[in-house]
Amino acid sequence: MNDLATVPFLFIDRALSWAAPRLGLGLSGQEALAGHVIVHRQGLGGSLQPPLGPVASMSFPRCALLWARLPAGRRVGHRAAACSALRARVEPLPGALGRVSAVASASSSSASGGSKAPNTSLFVPLTVKPQGPSADGDVGAELTRPLDKNEVKKILDKFYKRKEIQKLGADYGLDARLFHQAFISFRNYIMQSHSLDVDIHIILNDICFSAAHVDDLFPFFLRHAKQIFPVLECKDDLRKISDLRIPPNWYPEARAIQRKIIFHSGPTNSGKTYHAIQKYLSAKSGVYCGPLKLLAHEIFEKSNAAGVPCDLVTGEERVTVGPDGKQAAHVACTVEMCSVTTPYEVAVIDEIQMIKDPARGWAWTRALLGLCAEEVHLCGESAAIDLVTELMYTTGEEVEVRNYKRLTPISVLDHALESLDNLRPGDCIVCFNKNDIYSVSRQIEIRGLESAVIYGSLPPGTKLAQAKKFNDPDDPCKILVATDAIGMGLNLSIRRIIFYSLIKPTINEKGEKEIEPITTSQALQIAGRAGRFSSKYKEGEVTTMNREDLSLLKEILKRPVNPIKAAGLHPTAEQIEMFAYHLPDTTLSNLIDIFVDFSQVDGQYFVCNMDDFKFSAELIQHIPLSLRVRYVFCTAPINKKQPFVCSSLLQFARQYSRNEPLTFSWLRRYIKWPLLPPKNIKDLMDLEAVHDVLDLYLWLSYRFIDMFPDANFIRDLQKELDGIIQEGVHNITKLIKISETHKLLNLESLSAENQSRLSGALKSQARRMRSTKTLGSKATEPPTSNAEEKSLASRLVQQGLLTADMLKQLEKEWLTQQTEHGKEKTEPGTHSKGTRRKKKEPPSD
């Protein structure tokens, strides 16, 4: 054993395994002994500094026995010295450390399966505080000498600049950004600590005396980097947790049975949902999964009216019709609330094409793959057939497609409405923003007509009341002004759909806002509401408000609907908890970002946009909550555009963290009940926000019953509030008029944003005209032709920057300004003394 140069590494490993249990050595003790033995094996013992010098001449058994007899404090010093000897005497690049890095890099690459490199900008560094004075004193200084901070700084700077170190860092996942951040933290830690760990103190001392190489700092640097970026330590585990491939395997109950999949394909008003519901009603048990509370409520009422007991389950409401609260065999629910463990005979998934929705698509994917039903009936557009067939192929289930045609004819008119004077009973004007809703409603009222109003943020009860008012043949209200909220969930007796505009703001899969013309699918969904089979109008008509939009509408409707390519997925609470176990100091918002970045999906799936979830997570991040509770609060559906709703989520979370139940009396005080009927549009919007807050309370009450105990009282309160809102919407034209009078709502002029965009468009148009002049043209700009003006106006209208009413207003303002400018020119001497005439500027219009 004295001649260690001939001892093979395998024997050293076995010897350590033999000695460790007998000497009570842990991994650190084995590391020190291995270091000493390898030093001997390389023939490097003669140059060791005290206190390791005498140890260099010892045999392996002698070293082990002395190690065991050392007091704990001294054993630390010798262990560090042995480690120092190992790292100082064995060249790390390309020696032992180089071999370790190569193996680690290869294994890491193998484990990741060639997956994409992570987005390191998502890695938020943690703070590692410098060490203060130690109770045991500076052991490293006792064993060697105190460090010269100036010398240490030079060593660290030299370490940072070495290309070999940067390359080695990259092998361990430290790209240039992470390497720089890790080094800054490492340097601050060393320079600001009163006393360092013994091992790093000794290695720095050795480097100062040229007894070690600066590269020997790398293991300590890497250890520090993994402390501030813990994701580096567990990348492979995180990839396994976020592996979203083969989602059918997540639902063992559904995979245990052979399901029959029936796809009812057809346009709106084709009877596809009717046939699926008939099968649902005739089954012994069934579940209906709809995209809206209104649709779930409609099936709930139809089923019970047909003598089939049916329960209702939505995020905010649970209704059981059986005695003593016993669950019925049938249930109508929103798609997010369906159970994937309860067995049914028949399941109906409505609007299956929403499986592609950037935010909610995961719910349809979960229902499609996970519902435990003998027959699963899908209703939706033909664009989803290919994707559903592919997904069911992975589960070994075949898809039967049943095609339906529209029951009543629908035609696109050859002329636009152009003026609200041409409205007829049964007309529905579809707008894509609230301001247009208010403007059109006001103009209709000026013409002596009455209109119903429906838009997305109205409570369901108010929507139903407005729909009933419009459908009632004895009611004088014969015109409907609505957003695309009428596309599903409401039965309306519409003769003609009129698109006020074809431009709609949307959110893409990346969470980015896009302003583009509506898609073919959206146009068909809205247009299909005209002339429904159950209404008194047996033929439907479609047109636009503006003549310029009509050709675009015809083009959109003629386009084939693009096939759906992928289905949405969403991380579960369990997956996020496992992520948090590995990254305990990371915020929930950052956990989501890292999860999405690390996630791996098959080509038929995508990870849904989680911006709303992250918004809520950042909103309540500072409130002390458990991870599971925080996750539930972040999944609560809120409108982040409503400040009062957002502040309410924050307040609810704060009350929960204090373990203070949110009682009925507390909530009444919070919303300042009783509330008065709205006096203007702002009051109406505030009441809508309060209704959303009550919805939020009810949603949370089913997740945290003890902390939100008064759901029944809140529901009664919400019904009363719904009545107040209905009264406000019934008098909406009066509210609009009052708002205009008090300048709370300006519907006749462009917003500042649109003014700037319009001004920019006009200027760019002028630049284009100047650039097309020939060399022989005069310096003065030629007047714009009427055809060019019409073309520009058409483009601005198509882009949603102008409406026909705005054009008329602009024309009036232009004529007024021209008249005023003419008066100024004819009266040049009318300016008062001591005032300066303003420089003439082109009108912003």
C-alpha cells in the first residue's frame, strides 16, 4: 500500500468503501481520503505545504486511522487540505476535472434527449449572503494565513477572463449571461465574507503562492452558481416533470374502457347539437360540457323540463335537483368543471373546435381524452375532424363522423346598410367594442327606435332579459345591438346580421394583441345566428354597415376554414408543486415561465397561454400563502382590465392569509351595499365590476368553503344586483346621453390614440405621394384626387381607425376649420397688442 503509484483507481474505490463504515466517514471524508491517495498515486507528495506535508508520507491505512482519531474541528482542516491537494496537483483541464466535465456533459445531453436549450433569461438569481464572523474563528486563516483581498481580486479577475473556464461553464449550463451573473455573485461573496469555508480559503492561498492553478477555483464557482441558480442542479428532473408528451396516459380510467367517439359536424343552425342532446337525454346517465354558463344552464333546464333529472355545475354554482342533495345521473356543466373519473353512458362536448383556444383549449383536450363515457358525442366545426381523428388514433379509438347541413338558407346581400335609417325589425348590428355599442344605441334612439343591448361583460341574467325583450313579438324593441357574444349561448330571433366593422382585437397564442379582420370561423359563427330554424324568420341575411366592407365580408365567408392543427394543454397543480419542490425559492409566476420553457409536447399539442394566471400570481405574490392555495387563487377567472376586480382578488387573498373568514356582512361593507341604480355609463360599468366580484366570491366559496361561508346569501345579493343592472341596460340610451352631457363619454370624436394613428397614416400617405413624383414635376404638391381620398378612407375604415360616422364628423370639422382659416386671412390686423400669433399648423384631423 506504500507504493500507491501502482494502485488502480478501482482498488482505491473499493478500499474507500471498506474503510468508510468502519471509520464513520461520510461522503466528504471519502473525498478527502481519495484526494490524498490520488495525490500519492501521481507522485506529488513531496511538495505539499504544512499541515499536509507530513501526511504525504503516510500509507493509506495510516492516513485513514489518523483521520478517524482527529477531533472534528481539526478533521475539517485536513479534509479541506486533502481536497486542495487533489484539485491543486491534478490538472483539471484536460485532466481529472476535464474528464469529469466531459462525462457530465455527455450524460446531461443523453438525459435531455436532445431537447432544446432552456431560455436562461427566465432564471432569476437568488441572493447568497456573504458569511459573517464565525464562532469558531477563521479556520482557514489558522491553517494557512489570512488572505490578501487585493491578491484575491486579481485571481478572480484572471479566473473570469479565462476562455477555458467560460467553455467549461457552458458545459454545465452556464451561458454567457448566467456565467457573468454567477461570477459577480461569487466575487462579491468572497470579497465581502469575513471568513470563508476552509476548502476555498486553502485553495485561494495555494493560488496566491503559485502552488495551485487558477482553474482550480471552478468547482467552488460551480457550487456557488448552483446556489444562486438552483435550476442548474435539477434540469433533468424538471424536464421529466414538465414532459407533456402522450397526454392520453394521464387518464387511466378512460383508457380502461373502449369508448365510441361520434363527431357531429356542421355549421350553426344545422341541428348537430340537437341530435347529440337527444342521445344524452335518452341515456341512463350523461354529462353535457359547454363553453358557457348560459349553455350549461339551458341544457339543465331542458333536461329537467323533459323529465330527466339533471344537476348543474359551473365554476360559481352547484344545483342538485335530487332530494337531500343526492346527485342526479345527468349533469350539465361548463367544460372546465367536468369530472374525468365519474363513469357515464353518454357524454356531449359542445363547440369542440375551441380545443384550439389559446387560453381555454386545455379544457376541451382534457374532456376529449379523459371523459369516462361509453359514448362521447362531439359537436362543432368540420375544421376539428382531422385533429380529433389523430388524437383518438393515439388512444386506439375510432371516430364516426356525422355531417349536417344548415336547416334554413342564409344569403349575403349585395348592398350594405350604409345608414341606420335603413334598419328593419329583426336587425342585429354586431360591433366589436363597447364604444361602438354605445354610439349605435344612441343613434338608434335618436331615430325614435328602441334597441336591446348584449355584450360580453353583462351578467347572464341581463343577457337573457335583453334576449327575451328582443324576441318578444309584443315588445316594441325590434333592433338588437350586440358584440360577438351572441355567437353562442343565446336563442335569438334575428332576420339580418349587420357587421358594423370587420376588425376585431384578438389575443394570439403568445399573448400578443392583434388587430385584424375576423376569421372565417368567427364570421360564419356570427352570421349563422340569422334566420335560425326555431325563430320566426326562416331565411337569414348578412351584410355590413359600410359599403367598403361588403366585398371583404364576402371574401372572408368564401374562404375555407383552416383545419385545426393542435390541441391545448395546461400544467396541473401537482406538476407545479413538484417544480416548486426543486425550486423552493422561486416565485409562482417564474415557476410557470420555467415550466412552459422546459415543457415538451407532441406535434399535436401546444401549451396554452398563461398570461392571466401569471398576472394573478404576480398580484398576490407578496401575500403568504401555501403553494396549492396560491395556485387556486391564480386560476380564479377574473377580468384583469377591471381594477376593482383585481383589487378584490388581492383583498380576498389577504383575508385568507390572515385566516379571517369573508362573511356576508364583511362583503356588504366591502362593496358598499346597497348600491344605487346607475346614473351614467360609468356607474353601469362599476356595477358590472361588482357583479364580477360576487362571481369571484362564489367561485372561491366552492374551493374554500370555510373561508367563504356565505355563498347562499351572496347569490341572493347577486340576483338583486342583476336586477339593478338590467334596469340600467334597459335605460342605456338615457345613460349614454347623460354621460355625453357630462363629458364622461365622447362618442363623436376620435380618441387621442386614433387621432395620432390617423395623423400618422395621413402623413405616410403624403410621403408616398411625394416619392412618386417624376423629376420634372413641380415643387408644389398636387392635390389629392377624390379617388385617392376614397381609397385612403376605405383603408382606414378597414383597419378599424375610422367609421362612417367618424368620417362625417371629420368632414364637418374640416369645413369649419377651413372657414376659420379663411376669416383669419381676410382679417390680418385684428390681433391685440402684446400677443403673438400662433404658428399655423396643419390640422391634426
